[in-house]
Amino acid sequence: MARNNTGRKRVTSYDVARAAGVSQSAVSRAFRPGLSVSDKTRDKVMKAAKKLGYRPNAIARMLITQRSGMVAVIISSISNLVYPELLSILTEHLSNRGVKVLLFTLDESDQLEPLLEQLWTYQVDGVIALTAHFDHEDITQFEAHNIPVVLYNRQAPNHPVNTVNVDHNQGVRQLVDHLVSSGRQQFLVLSGPGNSDVANMRREIALDQLRQHGFDDVPVLYGDFSYESGKECLSEWMREHDAPDAVVCSNDTMAIGCIDEARVHFGLKVPDDLSVVGFDGIHAAFWSGYELTTVRQPVNQMAKAAVDILLERVENPDAPPEKRVLAGTLFQGKTTHH
């Protein structure tokens, strides 16, 4: 046994292997999730390790494998209540694969460069990006550093890159069709920020589908995905206009803000006076005070897909980019007429 700086003997994988009657490689596999080892062997290794007080050395493993065992998750600080659930699920899926998470929060797109410098310093094995916008130049930087990246609910039409998306096209069109079929005539669209790929995509799909039904020149107001901006957008509209009878919101959080503003400050009944739809399927959307009509994203399946795609590229850097699109589920709540 080697000795640590206290003079006590440091237990090594060799000691565990000898005590368990297995090879050192079997000990290594037993401590690395996802690697092949029989339950019997793993049980013997774990019992011997516990008895000897053995813990694998992460730094030594990194030197051997040339990997940090860390994945960076980049999120935008723009308010979006889908993130807490998503981050929890992403962390669980990565932890089950023996990977640690480094979380980075981005306030504005111009802060991406210093953030990327931190990523290169940490030598992360890969990145899952939930930021508002990722452009061609950003993606090429990852390629130059040989770090695979997966864009979550983001598009990069002019660049081959790994992406996992909910089917925005299907979901938004279903919401618009539902409003039109219920007899709504005066529409207002509350969009997320103009620098958000998701907001731009959902807004343009909504406007296109409304045009398909003969509703041209539908007004648009811009918020930032937050509850407050949902309230402010409706209030701004109501200062100079009559109330619309249907509002299409970029996400659930803005929709909930819009509903509260309509009820509290303008005395509007939802859905009798005003129908409201959102998108995402956050927990609050299903609270009894709202029961929002929305499209619920398959968050667990999307998170698992992002992790699977990323770690496949960590193992096989030459694998071609993959794009996965998963369908959301239309939930017809109590904020629209059926």
C-alpha cells in the first residue's frame, strides 16, 4: 500500500482486487457506471472496498482516461420555470452514467465568450446548451476544442450540430387550431425575446397558422418569458385597445402572468372573455387556479435523449450529428373553450 501525507497506508485498487479475489480491471469496472461487470463481481468488490475503506481516485482516473468526467450545462438566466425540473432530470441521467454536472448561467449573449474560456479551462467532456441563442461561430469553437455539444430545444439550421427539440411546429399549430375552432376572432401574440431562437420559432409558427385561417396582421408584443412580462404585455395592449378574445403566449409563465393581469386588473373572465394558451407544460400550468391550455413537453424523454446523444459523442467523437424531435402533448385546460 502507498502512504498518504498522514503516514497512513492508502488503500489502492490492487488491495481491493486481492481482497475480493478479482482483477484490478474488474475493480475499475465496478466503480464506473455503465461498464460491464457481473452483479456477483460488483458485490464482491463493493464489500471488499467497504471493509478496506477504499474510494476510487477521480484525479487518477481522469489522467488515465483523459476525461474529466464532467459535463457543462449552460442555461439562460431569462426566467423559465421549466428549467428546475429539466436540470433535476438532466443531473439524474448524467449521475446515473457516472458524470458530474457543471452549471453555467448566461445573462446576455455577449457574455458567452468569457463563459467558453471557463469551459476550456475545466476541460469538460461535453456541453448541453439551453441558452437563448447559439450561432455558427459558437459551434465552431466547440469543434476546434473537440468538445461535443447538444443544443436543447434550440436550432442551428445552417450548421450540422446535435439537437434535441420538442415539435414546436406541431404543438403551436395545434394550439392555434384549437382557438380558432372554439370561435375566437381577435388574436394577440405575446412573444418571448427577439434574441431567443425558441421564441422566434414559436411566434412565426403561430402567425403563419393564423394566416392559414385567414387572420392576417395579428399584433405581436414582446416579453422575456417571465411572469412579469406576461402581465406587462397585456397591460400595455389594454391601455390603447379593446381586449382581444384570444392570446397566444410563447410559454406558460407568460401565459400565467397574462391570466392574472386579465383577471385582477381588468376584470376579464378566462376563458369567457379571454382565451389564453401557453407552451411547455410547467407544473404551475396545471394548478387548479389556472389549468392552462398548453403543450406539455416530454421533458424526461428529451433530457435522456440529450444525455444519450452527448455521451455517445464523448465515446465516439467521429459520430455524425444527430437531430431528434419529440412530440409534445396538447392539454386542453380551462383557459380555453372546448
